[in-house]
Amino acid sequence: MSPDLALHEAQALLAAHTPGPAAAPEILPLPAAAGRILARDLISPINVPAHNNSAMDGYAFASALLPQASHGAALTLRVVGTALAGRPWTGAVPAGCCLRIMTGAVVPETVDTVVPHELVHSTDAAGQEQQQDQHQEEHITLPPATLASLTAGANVRLAGEDLAQGQVALRQGQRLHAAALGLAASLGLAELPVTPRLRVAYFSTGDEILSLGEAPRPGAVYDSNRYTILGMLRTLGVETIDLGAIADNPTQLRAAFTQAAAQADVVITSGGVSTGTADHTQALMQELGEVAFWRLALRPGRPFAFGKIIDKSASNAIPASADRSQKQSTLLFGLPGNPVAAMVCFLTLVRPALLQRMGASASAPLSLSARASHAIKKRPGRTEILRAVVEPGADGVLTARTTGAQGSGLLHSMVQANALLQLEHERGNVAAGEWVNVWLLDGLL
Ligand code: AMP
Ligand code: MG
């Protein structure tokens, strides 16, 4: 029996221990709310559309005339005027008459059906082609075939058809993406209540970590985690605080943790969380808060730390700004140092927790089914997440092939991949053609 924590268990623990948004909602002008999370349900103050309106350019008439025109007869109607979008017809439409109407124009009360202009013959009173003569009455004729194609209410969009006044237009937790902003704007809502923007501080740890601009030295590696993690955080729409790369030195680490906790709602680090390492990162995390060090049954990404930084010296801490005074303890996520492991742990564990902290309703990417295009070796008892390329096969069904070597430091395979293939905890070897679950990386990186 493995003592390691299954991925779903770790996800459940994170969900149970991650609070929702701490502070009161902010009210922002609609354009400034882009990418933020809606803090309350939005109730529609109006009907959408606001009025019955025409879906076509044509002629509006009363559907009561339709049955009268059965038995192969044509229907001739007098045109009383024109309604344009934004310029309603204010006159009457007497019985036996119709109204020339353009798309989006208000359909008056007494008519309910629109015949598209290309389905009618427009004639003058004498039965000749209409010449737009002001002195002539205009008539249209609906031939039998046109009449047969029309039902009462055809080509009319009813008031409140998209959304009735008083209905929930957008749910609390909705991310305000382009469509959500457009919908809110269509209701005339100029300001939106959003959850406070999450502040997330990040630093890399390790004596071997080189920052950009530093000269290479034996045994050292350039800090890539800083850019993968900060990049994914920005994609998520949080405010990021980049605290750089910190050597494995207790004084510097303590200063970095203290600064991070004072400025941010969440602190993310990478490196130094493997059990049995000689690093100071673990000891510091334990000293500053309540932190659990997990051995995950996850490949890549076994070591992972989660906890809270508790401000034990609140009274002599650097004074926080007013809105930080009610601050909850800062959440801490310690990612493994290996670049792919850090990304996988971020996507599978940290990202859902951050979305929960932001008050977002959707926290997991959509899982799709694809056919494995080759056999994959898999040991039951741990979740394996493989970098994969997903594309439609010859039959149109999605297929997934791995990007080859899956070493946890191979960042280029993360670039080649367009998806992560997940082999569940209990699963064994996968045969070619078996169904597997994949997450598309589009929108996550
Ligand atoms: P650790 O989790 O600290 O034991 O690190 C595991 C591996 O990841 C080591 O080979 C580190 O050099 C590498 N590593 C740690 N942090 C980073 C980083 N920020 N960027 C790139 N590689 C890293
Ligand atoms: Mg290390």
C-alpha cells in the first residue's frame, strides 16, 4: 500500500481548506471588469429584446389574415408606412394592411408576423411594378407558396425572448469574458460587482537557480519556473508579485516569505519541498506557518507543500494598507522544482484552488475523451499526467499521442504538447485505441 496521497485526495483537501473571496465585492466600470469574476448574480433590469422586433427586412402583418388566404389564393395588402430600427412606426396598421419593416425595428401591437421582402411581389394600385410614386398607394402580394411557408409569429423576435426582466442574466462566479461582458452591456449595466483581484506572490528557491542576465556557472540552471508559473498566473487574471529567485539561505528565505505574506493573498514557491532535502525552504515554511508536505501519488510532481503563513508578529510587521488589515492568513503552495512537475502541480492543484479563492464557479478545465494512438505503460497506484498532442484522426475522432520522453525537466515537451493526458490513479497499461482523458492546454498557459 502506498503512503502517498492520491491526486483526487489532494484536490479534495485543497478544496476543503481554501476559503472563498475574503473582502467585499468591488464595483467596477464594465470595461475594467474584463477577466474578473462576478461577485453576485446579475438580474436583468430589462427584457431582451426590449420590444417585439423584426428578424428580417420585409412586411409586418396580422397572422389572422393567413387562414383567409387559403385554397391557393394570393393575399394582397396595402403598405401603410415604414418602420426602421430605432424609428418605430407610430401610426396604426389597419385591418388588411401591412407595414414595411426593417430588421430590428419594433413590431407594433396589432401585427405579429413578418414576411421577408424577397417572398412578396410589390405592386402599385394598378397592379404594375411599384415605382415609389408618392401619389400611388403601395400594395404587396403574397403568393400562395409564400403563404404556405408562413406561420403566425414568423420572423418576429419577441420581447424578453433572450432574457426576461427579473431573470438571472449572469451567475455569481462567472468569469467576465468577452461574451459575458457583451451580455452585461446589452442590459445597459455600466458597472459590475466583481470579487477582489487576488494578489499572488511567487519566488523560486535554490542555490543553483540563475536569474536571467547572470553568467552560467557549473551546476546552475536558469530559472524557468518563474516564467512558467507567473505566465500561468497572468493567464488566470490574478495580480502577480514577482519576488525573483531566492538562494537556499534562511535569512533571505525568511525575508522573502515575510515580504510575500505581507503583500499577497497567496504565496507560491518552487523548489526545496522534496522530503529529505537539505534545503532550508521546508524548515522556513514550517517555522512561518502551518504547512503540510505531501508526497503525491502523481507523476510528474511528487513533492508538494500546502499551508498557511500565519503572521505571528502582526504587531511589529510592516504596516499593511487599510484594506489588508482584515487580511486572512496567506495561503502557501510549494511546488516541486522540476519544471514540468511545477507546471503540472500548478495546473492540477494550485489553479483550481486559486479559482476557488477568487470565487469562480468553474475550476477545472473540460476533460475530453480521445483515443490513445499508441500503447502507454502505466503503473496502477498513481496518477500519471503525460504531455500529448491531440488531433482528429482520419475518422474525425480525437486521438492523443504522447510527446515522447516524459522526464519531469523536459520543458520543450510542454511546448510541443497541446494537451495533458491523464491516466487515473487505478489505471494500468493503456492499449492503443483505448479511450483516455485529455485537457487541452489552450487557455491554460
Ligand atoms: P528541487 O525540487 O528543489 O529538489 O528541484 C528539483 C529539480 O528542479 C532540480 O534539478 C532543480 O535544479 C530544478 N529546479 C528547481 N527550481 C527550478 C527553477 N526555478 N527553474 C528551473 N529548474 C529548477
Ligand atoms: Mg532544490
